[in-house]
Amino acid sequence: MKKLVYFCAIAALAFQSCSVMKDVKKANRTADYTISLTSVEIPANAKEQFGETITVDKSNSDTSRYVYEDKYMKMSWYVGRDMFYFKLCNKTKHALKIIWDDAALVMPDSSISRLMHNGIKYSQKNETQVATTVPSGAKLTDVLVPTENVDYSNQIGWYVSPILKHSLTTDYETEKAMSMKGKALKVLLPIKIEEVQNEYTFVFTIDDVTIENQMTTEKERDDEASTALNVFLGVVLGSIIVVLCAM
């Protein structure tokens, strides 16, 4: 009899710890940015005007790709969520050389990040990058990744965070994302032409910011239902124990 009473007591305590789980719909906000190449700054002391132009190319996809062209090169740009994509065509009779170690990204808040390109391991993000030579008439397709956004996690390994805040969890983050409209990202890309290093600065303007609410389903404990169930089970089991003890 004592064993039975002991078992019932343990069962009562176990049921008291029961929780009721329910599906809860929650809204997560995300920010999408419309970004365009608006200008290209070149050294003020350049020997001659490059004859630069900027055009928009939508021929290959629904996403706008911005094309910069001068007498030396032609570059098409696309801004992704976590990196810049570009293609460079050398129009000269000489080799062009990209000096990666001097390349940098200037954020809207004036903070600066070093840039790394395709072929560099994330674990080597802070090491010296050998310059890339683009022969006459050749094309180079590459990416630019801010090293400040490259990090390592024991759970997922190496990963790259978005250039601009994408997942928003608070009203403050939402307001900050909205305030990015009209501000600029600047990519400094030094290119050596005929042994002269030219500091190209590509200015990308944030034309618009769209905030979207995405509903997700999460499991959440229903405290009210849990309390009611625990009270009911406690009363029932308590009554059983009392009866068994009286036997």
C-alpha cells in the first residue's frame, strides 16, 4: 500500500509540471533596400577626363544592373544582400591591376570596412590579398565582401551578415532601417592604369526601403491553460491518494 501511495504522489507531482503548448502566430519584420549606382568619383588630379557614363542594364534579368564606362574600362554592378557583384572589361591596350588591399567600403554612418574578393578564404579575411591583373581586352567577374561582416559560429561555421540590417526585431531597428533612405554606400576600388593608381569611388544610393511583415508559427506555452489543467489534475490525483490512504 505504501508503494502505491508513493507512486501516486510522484504521479501527482509529474502532472503538476505539465505544460500546454499552442501554436502562436508572430510577425517578423524584414527590410528590403532598393540601391542604385548614382555616381563615380575619380581623382581630381587625373591627367585627363575619363569620359565616364552610368547606364542601367535590365537585359539579362529583372534586377537592375548598373554599368559604368570610361575610356579605360567598362564595369557592371549589382548589389546583393551580403556582397557586391561586378564585371570589369579592360578596354585599353595595357593591363589593368586591381589593388585589393586598398579597397574599402564606407557605410552610411561613415564606418569603414576592408573588402575581400572571390578566391580568398573567410579565415584569411585579414591577410594580404594579391593584386589581380586584367589583361588588355579581358574580362573579370568578381565579388566584394565586407570583412567586418564575415564571422564564425561553432553551430554553422563561417557566415556573412547582410551589408545592411535585414532582419528587424525591434521598433528601433525598424526606424533605423527606414532612416537609411537617401543615404549612400561608397566602394573605394583602386585600379592601377599604366602604372598610375587611380582611386575609383563608386557611390551607391539607397533609393527606397521596404519593410515587410512575415508571419511565422511558433510553439508557445499557454500559462493559463497549463494552470487550469494542473489544478484539475492535482485535485483528481489528490482525491485518489486520500481514498487509497483510507483503505
